Amino acid sequence: MIFLTANDMESDMLKGYELGADDYVTKPFPMSVFQKKLAALLSRIAKQSEEDKYNDGTFAIDFKEMTASLEGKALVFTPLEYRLLKIFTKNPQNVLTRQMLLERLWDIDEHFVDEHALTVAVSRVRNKIETNGQQYIKTVYGMGYMWVGGVQK
């Protein structure tokens, strides 16, 4: 959201940002400056939407829309499973300890995930996505899990 306004007082600008403005442009302004600001904002939005997706050609997830598909067939995940998948896909080839996963899955509303729930969630995700000899989540015994992204078993 970009505010285009003649209100150029500092208090007006601060109020605009408090209301969620990405930018605040006061009149009069050069059109070329506005076009650059708009292009930068659109670029940032496009980049953010790219970052909220995972696609390896077989398995695709859109975290913003909370949709997923495997070989073109829709999959259904719980919100916890989406959060777990997002952590895995944003940290490929990194060992994520059980403690790290538990801490990241404990949200600001203090919805706690215990170790058993984590084990069950990983197992349910595996059952949904690891078909036809594909492995996405590797167990690193004694440590945790690693996202390997669809390698053949």
C-alpha cells in the first residue's frame, strides 16, 4: 500500500506507516520517482511470494495459500504440517535437531508441540509425500531430521 497525499506533516506520515503503508508519497511528486517506488514495491512483493513456495517438479507447496500437490494431485496438510514443511524446505540439507524443530513449532500463541506430536507429524508428512521411492525427509539418528528434497531411496 502506498499513500499518495498532500498531507506532508511528520505526524501524518507516521500515522500512514502505522496503518500499514509500505511507502508514503506527498504531492507534488515527480512521476518518475513514483514509478521507481512502485516498481520496487512490486518487485519486493513478487520476491516474497516466490519465497513462500516450494516446487521441485514433483512436489509443490504454496505456503501462503496453504495448498500442496504431488505429481499434480492435491494433498491436504494440517497447519502444523505446513509449518513443519516450511521449516524443512527453508533449511535444505541442514540437520534440524528435534529441539530446534520443537522451538520453531512453538508459536507466539504458545501452541506447544511435544516430542511425540513432532514424531507423529513427521511420520504423517512422510506418508503423504514419500511415494514411488522418493525420500524427502531423512532421519539423522540421534540428532533429528534433514530435508533432502525428493532423492531416490
